[in-house]
Amino acid sequence: MSSKQSPRRATASVVEEEIEFTFVQLCQACQASEEQLAALVAEGVLEPVGEGADDWRFAGSVLRRARVALRLSRDLELNLPAVALVLNMLDEIDSLRAQLARQPL
């Protein structure tokens, strides 16, 4: 890196578990349409609390899952059942890694 170049910086935001999103807020945070997120809810990829879209509330942890789902759909051109399957497999991998980390050497 030359002296004139500045280092690249990554930016990220941490969303705590205590934070809740409304349906509209989650759409805005994901830069997704209401139709896209409603389809993810219908497929079971996202699980809101509440009876209908006007009442839905999402835990802060759902933000990452929604973004990954949208990226899988867009970048890999996966349909919704495939997105759900991939996300379930990723959840299983995370669970298995956590189990391995807890086991003594």
C-alpha cells in the first residue's frame, strides 16, 4: 500500500437480540420490498410474532437471516424452497460447530 492510499475499512452494525423490527422497518433495513419479505414469511424462512403484516414484529437476529435469504435468492437465483433449505442447512452447520466447540479435546 502506498503512502497515499488509505486502508479499506469495513463497516457493520450489530443488532442486539432485544431490538425488534416492524415489518416495514425490516423491509427498510434489508432494502427489500414488502412482497419479498412476505414471501419469506409465507415460506417459513422468517418467523414473525403477530397475526398479520401490520402486527408483525421480528427479533433483531432476523435481520441477518433476511439479508442472507435475499442474497441467496438474488445472487444464486434460488427459489424460496431452495433458500429455506440452504438456510436450514446453514443453521445445522452452526449447531454442529457449536457442539464441537463445547466438546473437550
